[in-house]
Amino acid sequence: MSTSKFDEGRLMQVLIAPVVSEKATMVSEKSNVVTFKVLQGATKPEIKAAVELLFKVEVTGVSVVNVKGKTKRFGKTTGRRDNVRKAYVHLKEGQDLNLSGEAA
């Protein structure tokens, strides 16, 4: 694992939350991929190191998507949702990551 070249405190903050949606569930069932919401400034190597450090699994690759926040109306005023950076983390075959909280 290549976590030695990153600050461990920073790696603990890179992953914000797992993404629990229909699309994320569908992707994880078809292939060995887990989806996370990550910091805006997080890089692919940082995300890989953070997942390997926190969950003790081997990561083969990371894909990152920047989702632009929608403009929404609140009565007369218009507001904007925050931009979100999502990471699709590809795990090595045989590796498993249980985020549902169920006992395996």
C-alpha cells in the first residue's frame, strides 16, 4: 500500500461519505466498484490511498466525476446547490467493501 507518501490526517478527511443511490448500487452489483463523495481538491492517488488505509482493501483504479450543482428557486430568491466530486473506486477481484452496515 502506498499510503506512506501522504499525510494520514489528510487521508482521513478525503472521503466524505459513500454515495447511496440507485445508480451507485447498480454499478456495485455489476462490477467490483464502490462510489464515494470526496473533497473537491482530492486527487486520484489520494483517494486510492485513503480507501486502502480506511477499509484495508486493494484498489485497482479510481475514476472521478465532478457534478455541477443545480440552480434552485426558493420563493423569489434563487440559490445554488454545492458542486460535488464523486469517486468510483475499482476494487481488486475478490475484495469486498460492505457499507450497508449489515453483518456479513
